[in-house]
Amino acid sequence: MMDILGQGAATASAADDVIKDVSEATFMADVVDASMTVPVIVDFWAPWCGPCKTLGPALEAAVTAAGGAVKMAKVNVDENQMIAGQMRVQSIPTVYAFWQGQPVDGFQGALPPSEIEAFVARVVEAGGGAMPDGGLADALIAAEEMLAEGDAASAVETFAAIAEQDPENAEAFGGLARSYLALAQVDQAEAVINGVPEAISAAAEIEAVRAQIELARQAENAGPVAELRAAVEADPDNHQARLDLAQALHGADQLEEAVNELLELFRRDREWNEGAAKTQLFTIFEALKPNDPVVLNGRRKLSSMIFA
């Protein structure tokens, strides 16, 4: 976990930038847009709320101590009832953490300082994570370079060696599975992910490869792009054809086009097939790097639709 609480206090001017009072008019810019690059903790409060008077200052102190690794938005529910309703705030204090336009964590009620600090640290981790420690860091970098340069076979050997030396290294297991995917060995990649130790089974690197494997399986069964596009053009409300088209486009490495089709499906009927458009979008986002332009633009457009 990142050591954010041992840092010195931020200056007053820095604190003003990190902690803001947010209204319905500025929520999109100060929370959703801002969370594309740094996590934003949103505190829903009211002047008459007793527990809010305890939680608010403690939360501000923990956010300030994070030195800019996380921001805080304060929303007065009396003055901003629409946003509170959209976020289903039923009691206060309620706290949500936003990352890349979506709520990723939260809690209700006042917490002791230790739990507040742990929450803020967890949110910081969600937005950045930790770099690998020790002498294996150079080996991981070398393996990633092999994979990027197309030498997936050598990357397999290097990642496997790292995983053998450090059996709970999520980056090594994730890299090993990605290397097998690059070799079109989907079954091998799936076997690696299914065999990871329980301690790292929920790590971001592992979840990302799970999404990549799911997308690879879809690509194996995807129909011809031209035929699916013709079906959608013939009947724009054929939601299944549009979903199939998006999967085929992704399989053809036309990622932006795939995301656009899913956004259009979400716009037309967000509840269709148990929210299939949103589910597929999240699968694509999870499979890519968080700072990928396709992810950033797609998340922003999706958030605009959700909070419109």
C-alpha cells in the first residue's frame, strides 16, 4: 500500500485545489471529468448533520495528507438534491470514490480516523497502484519490452521465471497470460489465470487479463463485420446485431468503433439484455490500460449519458 499518510501537510493553496465545494453545475467537471486522471472522493453532507461535522474534517485531513494523489468534492445535499437523488443517497454522511468517471468505492455513516485513512489509501491505490519492489523490477520491464517488440515466446519464459521466484507477483502472472494471448494460445492464458494464487486473484493485472480472455473468446465466434454492419444499417433497433457488430469490431482491433457501437446501444436502450452494452463496455475498458485514449474517451461519454 502506498505510504500516503506520512507525507507533510499540503499548503493552503494546494488544499484549496484538492478539496472543493461542488454543485450540480460543476459536478461533471469537478468529479466525473477530474476522476479520469486522479481519484475523487465525494462527501455528501448537510449543515444540520451531526456525524457530518466529525467525518468531514477527518476526511479532509486524510485527503490533504495524500499530497494530491486524490481529490475531494463536498456536496451539500440540501442545495444539490438532484445529484444526491441520482447517486441514491438515502442517508448522510455518504461518501463515494470516483475513478475514471465511475463510483468504485464508498461508505455511509461516520468512521474512526484509522478507517478513514485506510479508505483514502485504498482509493489512492485504485488510481495508481504500487510499482514492483526488489530486483525483479528490471526483469519485468525486460519481459514487457519483449512482448511489445513481438517476441512473445521469450516473454513467456521471462514472466514464468519471475512468477516462479515470486509466486504472488500479479504483474508476472498477468504478463505471462498476455504473452500466451499474443501467441494466440487462449487456453494456455486461461489456465495461467485460473491457477493464480488466491492472494492475487483480484489484482488489477489479473482482472485485466480475464477481460482480455473473454474478449478473445468472443472474437473466436464473431461474425463478419460487413454482414453485421449491414444488419444494423437495415434495422438500427436490432440490438443483438449491434452488440454482435461491436464484438466483431473489437476482434478486428477496431476498438474505438466497437466502443462507439456499444455507446449507441446504451443510448438506445441501456437496460436491454440486462445492461449488456454497459457490461461489454466495462469488459473492454478493463482489458485496456486505464490511460488508453479509447478508455478515457469512452468512459467520459458513458458518464455523460449516465449523469445527463
